[in-house]
Amino acid sequence: MKVGIVGTGNMGKIIIEAFIESGAISPSNLNITNRTIEKAEEIQKIHENIRVLPNNADIIKQSDLVFLCVKPHDIYSVIKENEDLFTEDKCVVSITSPISLEQLDSVLSCSTARIIPSITNRALSGVSLVTFGNQCTTHWKEKLYEITEKISTPVEIDQSITRVSSDIVSCGPAFFSYLTQRFIQAAVSETEIDQETATTLASEMLIGLGELLQKGIFTLPTLQEKVCVKGGVTGVGIAVMEQELGDVFEKLFQGTHDKFEEDINQTKSQFGL
């Protein structure tokens, strides 16, 4: 099976590297391209057997499975400019949330799916959010599960929870990275600890926290309960967070959903759906 990647930006590159490192796809079976072709060629310098093709049309013609790793407003043009090349035996996967499966099915006669990755997939971990189009065959559903299981835990979701699921899985690492950096900065500004030591301690704490959750030793509530001894220091810290955070996370989801609606409206003007 030949796999084509259209777009080798941040997420496209992460998918390529995860596929290769996990053994899900061998480099010799990967065809890649990018608007700025030099970016694709940089990846080829590391993985020599990858084929860099000059344009989207060549990727589609020479691939069985095509991942569209471009911005939402670019997907329609990629499809329409190469509409006749998407034959029924192929499968097209979008990795972006504002493009619905109904929109893909309206302009394609082949199998379609949406797989929203996470940066955590680069470590062959985390979740991939999976939704299949009505035209997606059993063969392609099985193939997509087979390769995504190599790099993540695939979770099939309903389209109605696409945005919030993506906020948690795909945006979550950035959100919690920001919170951790603020946590570190506060420690440095309010105490005598240096930046490097605080960063090391916080990073190792997060790794340990992940291990506790992965091994099922504690749930999030029981973990907090175990650390937060009544009348202790942790309890004081939790009380400060409860008072100061307020509805910040509610506003976060409101903000991401507002932006999501903007993106959806833009794609509707293209697809007519």
C-alpha cells in the first residue's frame, strides 16, 4: 500500500515520522509533497527511501491512501483541482476538524475519513480521533485502524463532539504546556529556585503523573486526594487555584468553539454544505 502525504508542515511531518518510527508505513511506501518543496526534501534527507513528488496530482495518482495535511481552507482546492484522480479504490483522510465527512463525500467518490492526530503521536502515544465517511469501505476502515494503532490509541467519535475532543487531544498538550511554563515561571519569580532546576522537576513530575495514570494506579480524583492531606500545604495551593482560576477553562472552550464556527463558515462557502 502506497501512502501519500500532501503537506509536510508541523502535523504532516509528525505523522510521517510516527509512521516510519512505529513501522506502520515503510519509507519506501511513502510519497510526500509540500507547497514549499524544500520542506519535503528536508525530510527525505533523513529518510532517504521516501519519495518526494513535485505536486499534489502525482501524490494522488501514485498513492492508495492520501492524507490531506493542509489548512482547512486549502482542502477544497486540493480536491477540486485533482477531482478526477480520486478513483473509487482510493481513500482520502483529512486531519483537520472544520471539514466534515459530508463535505468530503459531496466532492469525492472514494472512501473518506477524518483522523485528527496529536503531537503526542510523535512519541507513539496519545489518541487519534477517528470518524469515517459514509462511503468508507470496511477494507479502508480496517486499514486505517491498523496503522493508527501503531502510533496512538484510535478513538472513534461522533462528529458532534469533534471540536471539544480535538481541544482535549490535539490542543491539550499546548494548553498544559502553557500552564506548566507559568507554574515554572511563578516558582522562579517567587522563590530561590533557578529556571533549569524548576523545569527539570516539573517535567519529571509530569512524566511520573502520566505513568501513574497509564498504569491505573490512581485516577485523577484519587491522585489529588492522596496528595492533598487535610490541613496541608497542597490543600492551600488547591484553594488558591479554585479561587483564582474561576471559569478560565469554560472560557477556553467557548473561545475555541467560536473560532471553530468561523472556520466552519469558511468551508461552507467553499463546499456549499
